[in-house]
Amino acid sequence: VQRGRIVAAAEVEQSYIMIKPDGVQRGLVGEIISRFEKKGFLLKGLKLFQCSKDLAQEHYKDLKDKPFFPTLIDYITSGPVVCMAWEGVGVVASARKLIGATNPLQAEPGTIRGDLAVQTGRNVVHGSDSPDNGKREISLWFKEGELCEWESVQTPWLIE
Ligand code: UDP
Ligand code: MG
């Protein structure tokens, strides 16, 4: 199998994926990471992290006028989360499909929320909704130097 330039850099996106405090408390960290690994995306950043209210509010700033905003901030700051940066072609939209609908009762079986959760307010995982938000969220949650530049030996077996 040929090594080298496999996909144009312009096609490669990053998504910010976060296992929420309920996912950590329920012992679902390995299960959730495993789904993105098995799909074939590349893990570029990973940490367990207790976030501040300020950071949670900044992350969800588009929702600040929603009635559920205060309880959402309490939920996200209620315990450690797992912060991840995943990379790949089409990773943003694909991750949203792997995660499933916001309301876990409406999420399809086979998706993370469809298989592992029952309530919108305890839906175990976050995924960026656009490539621009992927960039914004990764730079919000990770500091300079926390992402790892590496190449997976699997890449030539995932992308022709
Ligand atoms: N949320 C909630 N009640 C609602 C809608 C959303 O508690 O009626 C929470 C839920 O945790 C959701 C998060 O707010 O994941 C962000 O909402 P969004 O609409 O962006 O859903 P997502 O992109 O996470 O599917
Ligand atoms: Mg969202």
C-alpha cells in the first residue's frame, strides 16, 4: 500500500466531541471512544477535565436565551467530562450521525444516544454541528500544545 499524501488537507475537518458528566459517571467512556475509533477517525486530542461555568457558558453561548440554559450549564459542570478532537474527511457530519438525535428517545438504535441514553438533559455526548464550530470548540477546550500531530498506520487501509 502506498504511503504519502492520502487526502487533500482542505478536505480534512476536525470535530470537538465531548463525553458529558453522565457518560463519565456511567462508565461509558471506553464504549463511546470505541465507536469513533472503529469508524476510522483519527484522535488528535484527549483529556479528562472539570470545566468551569464560564467555559460551559462560552461553549453553549448560542443557547444562552433558552429556558434550559441554566440546567444545561449545571449538567455540564456537574463532574468531569472527556474532551476529544477527532479528525477526518467528513468527520463533523458523520460524528453527528454516530451520536444520534438530541432527544435520545428519538435517536435511532445503533447511535450512541439511541443505544445508551433516555433523556435530552442526560444525552451523554456532544458533537460539533459544523466544521467552523469544530475549530471554535477545539480551540476553546484545548490549549496550545495539547493536540498531538501523528499519522495512523490504518490510514491507507481506510482511504484508497
Ligand atoms: N438540551 C436540553 N433541553 C433541550 C434541548 C437541548 O437540555 O430542550 C441540552 C442537551 O444536553 C443538548 C444540549 O442542550 O445536547 C445542546 O443542545 P443542541 O440543540 O445543540 O443539541 P445537540 O447539538 O447536542 O444535539
Ligand atoms: Mg449542538
